[in-house]
Amino acid sequence: MSDIDAINKKYSFSSIGETDAEELERIKAGREQAATTRTDPYGFKFPLKLNRTGDGFAIHSNREEAISDNLHHLILTNHGERVGNYYFGANLTPLLLEGVSLPNFNALVGRTIRTAIENHMPYLQPQEFSVNFIPQDNSPVQKVEINLSYLIPLFGDRVYTKRVTMYLGA
């Protein structure tokens, strides 16, 4: 190959590279953009739904939201409902069906929730709870609201709250 042939050869601009300064600037700009647009996934949002782009499922973008959702599922799940982990869940439905006719009903509910949290979410510290039966006019279905406050010691001393609604009956 002669010198003239080498001069007349066609090159793609994408193959000539960039200077060190240009490469550093590109990397820096990419990191800045990633820092402002990136969200770490912390688990699926339930009920499952597509994300904004439609190419996957919606996910939680912060830890507190994911933990709150996981706690919600823990409280609503009864023993035997989780495949592969029979004892997962607070198993509240049998207790709530008995209702306030049980002696020490609120203490039983509190111990049941606390035990489920200790067994499955030990990074939480439950603080307070209440159980409210909401009357439903002319309905065999009973609405029950469980309000719970908890700490996540790894994240500081902020108290988080969670309300879980259950429907019991026919």
C-alpha cells in the first residue's frame, strides 16, 4: 500500500476515538446524568403493573416504600398462603373471625403481629397498634382497619405508620 492509498482511505468518525480530555468529560457527564436519573430497585410494587415505559414491572424506588409494602403483605398473609414458606405471614384472619369475643383480643392481635415482624422483618421495631372494626350497613362483610407504627433503626429514629384494611365474612 502506497502513502497515497493510505491518505485516500475512508475512515468513519466513530472509529477515530477521542482525546483523553474528551473522554473524561463524556464520563463525567454520564455520571452526573446517572446520579440524577438512576433509581435503585427495591422490589416490585403490588399489585403488579407495567412501568412507565411498558417494558417491565413497576418497582419501588426507595427503601422505606418497599419496607412499608412488605409489611402490608406480611400482615395480610395467612399461614399456608405463601408457596414454599408455610408459616410466612401474621395469620390474622382466624383471630379476627373470632373477633372481640376472645378474652384479651387486642393483646392477641398485637402479639401475633409482633411475632410475625420478629420472624420475617427483624429490622423493624413495632411501636403501637390499634384494631378498629368498621360497621358496614346491611353487609355480612366486616371491615377491619389495623393501624401500626414502627421504627426502622437502620434509618434513624423516624416513626413510620401503616394502615392495613381487611374484609372478613361471607
